[in-house]
Amino acid sequence: MRSLYSQNGDCIRRTFASRLFAAGMPLAEISVYMGHEDIETTKGYIYNYYEIEQNSSYMNKAL
């Protein structure tokens, strides 16, 4: 079972990654900041990554 500290730490990391991504920072840069070697790992930390990507795609097409 995970400790409360670990859960809070993961929450902070997910929020950090999600906010950087929502602000437009490239995924590769977020991955470096988080110390991940694999971008797929970073994607797992971003809340609603695929939904954000899909909505962004729709908006770009509309413009």
C-alpha cells in the first residue's frame, strides 16, 4: 500500500506535468524536467493527455 506522502508527491508531479503541457510546453521538455527517459512515461503523468491532444487537433483544424 502506498503512503500518503507518495500519493501527494505523485499528485504534485501530475499537476506539474499537466500544467506545463496545457501551457504549451513541448512534451520532450516536460520529460526532461521530470527526469523521464521515455516520453510515454511522461504522457502517463498528464491528466487527460489524449483528450487534450484531440481537442487541440480539432481547434487547429477549425482555425
